[in-house]
Amino acid sequence: MNLREMFRERADQPDSAYAWLRLSIAVLIGTIGGVGMWSVPVALPAVQADFGVDRAAASLPYTLTMVGFAVSGVGLGRLVDRFGISIPLAAGAAAIGIGYIAASFAPNIYIYAIVQGVLVGGGSAAFFGPLMTDISMWFVRRRGMAVAICASGNYIAGAIWPKPLDYAIAMNGWRPTHVVVGLICLATLLPVALLMRRRPPAAGAVGMPIPGFKPRALGLSPNALTGILCVAGVACCVAMAMPQVHIVAYCGDLGYGVARGAEMLSLMLGFGIVSRLASGFIADKIGGVGTLLLGSTLQGVALVLYFFFDGMMSLYVISALFGLFQGGIVPSYAIIVREYFSPKEAGVRLGVVLMATLFGMALGGLMSGAIFDLTGSYRAAFANGIAFNLLNVAIAVWLLTKPGRFQRTLARA
């Protein structure tokens, strides 16, 4: 089947060749647009030195980026539910491109943080949750795998972007590097967004019933379940943020150099890609909640290893393990939402839950920086992450004990 025939396939065919082609485009979009999440940790030491601030203040841009990402994701999810994915993608591309260019002219850390939060963070949201919502509508039999592949674009970005960003910042400074990143985003993301104009298949479209669909009751109201998932999202991502946000600075403090930290971040996120793909396969077998519990438990194991070992080779190994263990956690929320809620509200429900996970990332990054400033060490920050991770594990276990968890959400073809 050639490319023309793929695009001529009927729009009401889930799991079609076109659906897989669309998934490939979504991964490309996520890989380019994902720079908005990963540039701040790499630039953190240079930004801190440029503005002459402490570690907590230097962590503020990341915090506001995650807050902007989180808040914007809810609104963009509602747009996806009503109009499809193309408009949110175009808006996100414009925001992130302009945001990087504007951030390069920031006169102080606070203006820089605000621009990062409103434009870069807000725009970046289009390339994660909304994309997963859209892709989930195009698949039935392989939904877990498809959502995991889509979410991997974000981690491919994390594996690819840190090293060239670190090199560019070392050679030219963080301000010119931001201008170049902004121009790349504008030149690539806006045209590619046009390829996503087709609306989802009728069986997964907004407001259209899916044969055999039965939301799982669990004895909870939809809002109560959403609230519980939000608490779980905050907890898992406070834990997740400690290594992801501070590994570059941590390696600099240990005397290994920020370049080693950037390599560890890339390694972590590269193995996260493997984790996300594996979690998609697992989710198709055991469901979203089981996948969440597995990933969260293993993430806790990696955090304990960080707590006890800080040799350079140990950190490389543990960073790889951390990526391998935790990569499937956030995509599992997308699977849970599609299992427990009607398709007509999938975009906004997932947006709310992902907002909580991103608040967790923002809170975790800020808390870790503040704990470092108070103690002069990241050891207490790792302990803080372990405690929050235990809360997430407890919630996942509790959900698995609720009635109705074995109901099938969709009639399998």
C-alpha cells in the first residue's frame, strides 16, 4: 500500500494503516516539541551563573514551565475534544517558538521564568497529552501500545536534545541557543501540524458511542476518581522530578561536570523510551492501573539506589535503570482515563490528570532545589522523593482492590 492509498482509507477504520502513519507523525511532533520540557535542566547551571541566583531561584523557570504545561494542557484537551488536534498543535508551535526567542532577551530570572512558563510551558503542552488523546481515538486492539509509542516522542526528545543543547550553550551561551531552538520549532512544527487535520474515526469520535463501552465504576464518581488520579499523579512526579530536574546540577556539585550530567539525562530518557514501549505492551495485558503500580514500584527502587550510591559509574547505571523503570508511569494515566471514562470527555479528563502530574514535576523540582539550599546536599531531596513515591504506590494498590477492576472497557474486535 502506497502513501496515497493510506491517506484515502476510510476515516472510520481504527487500527488502520493510516492510524499507524498518523502515530509516526505524532512521534515526530513530540520529539521536536518535547524540547520545551528538557531544555531548562540543561540550561540551569548557565542560567544560574548568568543571573547570579541560588539553586532554588534557578529552579523556578522549570517550575513555571511545568505549571504552564499543566494549566495549558486542560484547555488544549478541551479544544481537542471539540475541534480535533490540528488547531492545538499549531497554537503550541507558535507559542513555543516565540517563547524561546523572547526568553533569550530576559533581563532577570523572574522574567525568564514567566516567559518559560506562559509561552514555552504552555505551548509544549500541545505535544504531549493532546497528542495521546488523539492517538487513543485511532486504536482499539493496540491502544496501549499506540499511546505508549506516542508518549515516547517526549522521551526521544529528552534523549536527543540535551547533548546538542549542552554543546551549543557551552560554545555560544544559553541566549543564542534559545533563539535557534525557537526558530527550529517555528520552521518545523507549524507545517507538520497541518498533516494532523483529519478527525478521529467515528467509533472514537467525540460524543459517539463505542460498541461495548462500559466505564468501570469502582464505586467512585467520575470526579472522585479523577481527584484520586490527580493525587497519584502529583505524588509520582514529585519523586520523578528529583533526578530528571537536578541530575545535571547534581553531577556538577559532585565534581563530575555538567556535561556528564547531561549525558546521564540523555541516558535516562533514552531508556525511558524502552520503558514506554514495554509499558504499552504490558498495559494491553494487565490494564492501566496495574502498569502504574509496576512502574511506580520500580521507580521507588531506583530512587533508593540514588540515595545510597553517588559514584560516577554508579550514577550512569542508576540513571539508566531509573529511565527503564519510570518511563511508563505517565502514559499509564492515559490508558486509565480511556478505560474508566467516556471518550467524549477523554481529552479534558486526561488534561486534568496530566496537569496534576506536571504540578508534581514542578513541585518536585522546586522542593529539591529548596532542600538542597537548606541542607547543602541532595541526599534529603532523594529521601523526599522516596516518600512521595510510596504514596503513589499506596494509591495504585488501593485502586486495584476496588470492585469492577476486571471489567473490559471495550469490546475486543
